[in-house]
Amino acid sequence: MWECGNTRLMSYSPPDWMLDSYVPAAAADQAQSAAIEENVLRLFDQFRNRLLRYALALGLPIQEGEEVVQEVFLSLFRHLQQGRPAHNLAAWLFRVAHNLALKRRSANQKLKDVMGSDDEAVVEPRDTALSPEEGVIERQRHERLLAVLDVLPEQDQLCLRLRAEGLRYREIAQTLGISQGSVSNSLTRSLARLARADERYGYDR
């Protein structure tokens, strides 16, 4: 993938043993880069949408969310190319996405404070498979649960969103830089509030 030039650094021919060792080394480097690239592309297919949803949940517009995802996988390629640890990459990807998205969000907020402009609201697509009556009921339920979610502390919201993306408690803790106990307490507290809101909604119908 990334090849060196053919610039000659010596004015004399290298010995045979050097040529013999140089050619396999170059081939090995190319094979390693190809394997890393294949691994990164596989992870991109697997995690792209999940990371994009998380970036959008942190308040980024979709274009910037896409840019964050690209930055995440560029960082992953460099990370693996430098021979750094390749275990538990799911948590690594979300942690990098989390940090990059927060930096962008902070920069956007500063720009907004200076310019005084508002971002356009993101409109989520509605499910058209439901009947009109069912659609109204489901939309009301969805809006009520979103209202509960919106008033949760940001850390609780992020724990819920990461859990919804399939991350384990340990991976959520690594992503957010908190303890597993804090993750457990946050999820328990948040899910209990959502369940109570859903129960109250059920009684009201």
C-alpha cells in the first residue's frame, strides 16, 4: 500500500546476503500492510453506522459525523500500522469517536457563540408501516421516552446509547473513562426511569 521509492543510497552494490534479506522484508511489509488494510475495511463495514449514530447522538450534524468516522478509521490504520495493541478494538473505536466528536462539538459551540447561528434540526424518518392510529400512539410514546432521555445527565445518555450499540459494560467504561460500577449504576438508574415513564404512558392510554 505504502511503498518506498527506489532511490539508491549507496554507490556500490550491496552483498548478496543483504539483497536476500531485503526482498523478503519488503514483501513482508507489503503483506502486513495489506492485512492491516483488510482488517480496517472489515471493521469499517461492521462499525461505520454504529459510530455514526453515536457521533450524531453527541450533537454533530451528519456531514461532520461522517468526517469523524473517517478520522476514526484513519487513526485505526495508523494505530495498527505502528504495531500497537489490536485487542478489544470495539471499545477503542468508540473511545476515539467519542473524543473526536466532543472536540468537534466544542468547536461548533464556540463558533455558534461567536456567529450566533443555529444548526438545522435533524429530522428522523418515521415508520410508515404502522396504521395512522398506531403511528400516533407510537409517536406519542416515542416522544415521551425521548423527553425522559433528554433530561438525563449526559453521561447517563451516553451509557444508554453505547449499550444500545452492543458494547459491554467494560467497553462502555473504557469509552467514557469511568468505572464499570458507574456504568452499571447509570444504566440501572436510567432504565428504571424509562420503564416508569413507559408504565405511566401505558396507564394513560
